[in-house]
Amino acid sequence: MDKQIFVVTEEFHQVRIDKYLSDMLEGTSRSYIQKLIRDGLALVNGQPAKANTKLTAGAEVSITIPEPVSAEIVAEDIPLDILYEDEDLIIVNKPKGMVVHPSAGHLSGTLVNALMYHCKDQLSGINGVMRPGIVHRIDMDTTGALIVCKNDRAHQSIAEQLKVHSITRKYRGIVLGNLKEDEGRIEAAIGRHPVDRKKMSTRNPNGKPAVTHYRVLERFGKYTYAEFQLETGRTHQIRVHMSSIGHPLLGDRVYGPEKCPFKLQGQTLHAMVIGFVHPTTQQYMEFTAPLPEYFQTLLHNL
């Protein structure tokens, strides 16, 4: 059992406990936190809480995270492109079309299925039985570097770095149109789309703060090859932000035009660089995932 205790600050006065704990335990899903609350594992001033309990400044909140239960996930012998591995974590170069963790409609063939086979029972359990080892995600059709944690100590360390935005995350992508500036900064809060719940939007008044930096690498007239650096890590952040300024990612049929002049499987977006402080050595480490072949070919053709 892992018990964590927090004292509510003024900025979280009257915030629901499930939202508060999801902010405090970044990298832990809100649905999992709500389950822990239902199980009576979250207390406010020593008393069991409900998911909709609103907190007051100065209150003491404690949550107990149980030992991980063996996941009902089938380990699958799926090849992994491993950039780095040690006793604490593994850096994987995720291919296009692979979902990170099992969910409705994707119970096999995911990165977690492959990790269960490769790592056996050496994966952190903080994020629940369906997401062992997973501390952050990238979209199914986004390729590139992803950190997977092998134990809870490493998971908490990486989650804390994600929370304070100290992890280096650089992406490469091709957007529609010719970006006017050679570099820029997009600051626009992101939340669930008010109509289409499968999409995210910058028009949600309750969206979370989000910042993306971009830098032009090459111009192709109708298209621009750029590097993106995340200051925050919201769902679909780069895709939503670039679409919001009129330059959606090439191939992104969710946030861009449905028709694409190239035969692509989703957006042209690659998580190229990831850097962080190692949980054990406390040394900064940085890894680069090479551009996938389809991306290189597309750049050549452009």
C-alpha cells in the first residue's frame, strides 16, 4: 500500500476531490482515482470522501493506492523498438497504428500487451490494471518515444516531472499551409469539445492551460515541416493547437480536412526527443527516436 497525504491550498478551494487528486497525481487516470474513492481509500480530514466532495483550503486529503493486482491482459509477443532499458524504465519507439493501452475496442495488439510479454511482471501498477507501466501516452497514429515505468518509485518520479513540465518533449510534424513566422508560441487552454465528445477543443471555457512552441524546419509551399516542443501535455495538444491557428497536421482527418492528397494513416506527427531526470541516478537523460520510413519518404517526395 502506498499512502499519500496532501494539504489543500487556496487555489483548490471548492474543487472536487477527484479532480484535485488527478492534478496531484498526474499520470494517474481520473477514472482510477474515482474507483479508489468509491473503495473508501480517499479521506478528507480522516473521513471517507465521495468523488463529488468539494474541498476547502487547509483540509488534509489522503489517498491510499493499493498494491497492483495482476492485470487481466494477455501478454503478446509483439516486437518492440527499444531505445533504452534498465531496471527502472524502458524507452520505446511506438509504431504507427498501435494503441498504447487496452480499452474498449482495443483489447489486444496494444503497447501494454507487448510490454506484458517483454517485462513480465516488472511494470508499475499506479495507473491500474489496464495501464501497467504507462505514465504518459501518445495517440494511436502518432509515432515515437514513450517512457514506460517498471516500478512505482520510477512512475512517481516521472509523473512528478510531467506535472511540473520539466520533461523535454520535442515532436516533428508536417502541417498544411505555409506558417508565417519561423517560430512561435501557442497558448490556448484545451478541454473536451462541447459537441463532439471524442474531440478536444480550445473553445471549452473549462479547458486546462496548454502551451506549444513551434519552429519551422523546412517549407514546401503548401506544407510546412516543423518541430514542436510541449510545455504542457494535454490530449491531442499539438493537433488541436495547430488546427486552431489554421494549420492542421497533414493527414489529420479529425482536426483537419477529411480529404488528403497522400495515402496516409492519420496525422504526420512523431515524438522525436524525450528527456528527463533518471529516477535513480538523478542524471538528465535524452533519447531520440528516428523518423519512421513513411515520414522520411513523404519529406523526400515533398
